[in-house]
Amino acid sequence: MLIEALSAALSTASFAMDTVDIWNDPGSRMNTGHLLIALDVSAFGDASAVQKKVARLQESVRSSNAGSPVHAPGDLEHASLQQNIESVALAQSTVLQLSELPVDESLPFPTPIEEGTP
């Protein structure tokens, strides 16, 4: 409830109870708000203890449905990051735009990595 109070109050958005169901009225304006809070967990104590506690919660979520995979928050983003750690797929139009940017002439434009190349 505190998160919703802050999200709505600080962003001038509506409370969830006051929003229109977009599935009943697809043309409606929901007026939702978003809140991002960044915390330095070390300000509250041992950061590694917090990491271990969160890891325990994530493992509990992942193992909550035996026989069917369950993702904990951040799992899909982490998998995507690992998949793109060496390269990021770009549309050909983006590569063309990048190649047209003015750059230091002594630096060659990087050769695109072909799919399947390690």
C-alpha cells in the first residue's frame, strides 16, 4: 500500500482503485504512475547479507512449482544480458546509421559479427 501511495501521490497518477479497466474500455486513459526507488543497501547493514537473503527468496520463487519453470524477478533480464554480453543484434538500418556517423578517421568501423560466430 505504501508503494501505491507514493506512486500515485508523487506522480499525480490515479490510485489503482480509481483507474478504468482498459479491457472493458480500451480507449480509456488509465492515468497510471510509476515509481523507481534506488536504495544503497549498505546503508542498512551488510550488503552481502542482503544479497544472500534476496537469493534465498529468488530460489524459493523458482522452486515454487515443481515440474514447471518459474522465473524470479530479473531472471529473464539476466538471461538476455548473458545472451547479449558479447554483442547486441542491430537492425541493418541501425548499422547503416552508425556507419554514417562522423568518427575519428584512425578508427575503423567494426566488422559486424555474424550469427553463430563465437
